[in-house]
Amino acid sequence: MKASNSPPFFLFFCKIPSSIFMKKAEATRLTILQKAFELIYVNGYQTTSIDDIIATTQVTKGAFYYHFKTKDEMGLAIINEILKPILTSSFIEPLQSEQNPLDGIYNLMYDLLMKNEFLKVEYGCPASNFTQEMTPWNADFNNALNELTKQWTKVMTASIERGKKNGFVRQDVNAKQVTTFVMSGYWGIRNFGKLENSRKAYLPWLKQLKNYLNTLK
């Protein structure tokens, strides 16, 4: 075997400040998570292999296992580091900024279903997909996804309660029940969209959602 003229591998790292190395390592980790999430969103978690992820990210197998001991460890990181920020910016913050919760809920659902370019009609809701695919078999996934759902539930319920205090919502309305009804409808209609592969599938639900919310005034 021909000897390499390059310096030993470890000497290369000795010349790099640790802060730069860590930044590069963190960037590699984030790239793995982002690319893996894109693959899983399209193909599903169980059918996406580590080899698929490595091929897409173009990292070495050693680099992958440096950051994640197992595929499930990576999957949990996707939930906590990719899905949670998406939930916060796209699902939670709009509810917190809207004075009238009934308008806020409808506008949120309309935007998520009809305008959001990240959430594809043919692939549905990534959190819902993870829930259906993994929670029956993996307690850690179940706990992480349940925490996501509880976070959204808490914010929507609090928004409705504020609406009751501010006169936008009737006093006899049960905020938790309304939240459960709206969220379950959203996840369900996402599946209808996947079946029909058309945003038109969302329109009847959105119309009835508006009618329902009007009864809460």
C-alpha cells in the first residue's frame, strides 16, 4: 500500500482551535438532523435507513455514529430540535399574538392547511406521522410527542380562556374540550388531504370549523 504524504490525521485536528472544531461538529449534526427529517417526512421513519441518511447528507458512517448512537436517538433529536421549534413558530406564536382566540384559531388552521409551504398536502403533518408510526412501539417517542401535543394544547386552551375573560368567548365554553376538538379535527383532515393529494380536501372542514367557532361567541 502506498504511503500517504499527508500529515497524520490527528495532527490536522491539533492545529484547529477546539471552538472551530465544535462549530463544525455542531453544523454537521444539524445537517444530519435536517436532511434526515426531510427524508423521514417524505418516506416515513421506519422505511428510512441510516444508510439513506448518510447517502443524502454525504457524511461518513463514523460521523453519523459520533453524533447519534442509534437511529432512535437521532429520531428523538429530530422531535426535540426540529419539530419543537417548528411547533413554536408555526403553531403556538400565532395563537399567543391574536387578541380574539376564535379568529386566531381559524386563521391558524387556514394558514397551516392552505398557505404553509413547508407542510405538504401529500405528506401530511410530520408530528402526526411520527405519532401514528412510532408511538405504539417506542415509549420514548410517545413521551416526546405527547409533550409536543400538551404544549400546543396548553397554549390553545389558555388562549380560549383569555377570550372568555375579554368577552370574545361565552363563559360556559369548556376551553379544554374546544382545544381537543379542534386539534383532533386538524390531524384528521390532514389525512384526508394525503388521500386526495389536494388542498381542496381541507375546505369543507375549514368551513365547518368557522361555523363551530361562531357558536362559541
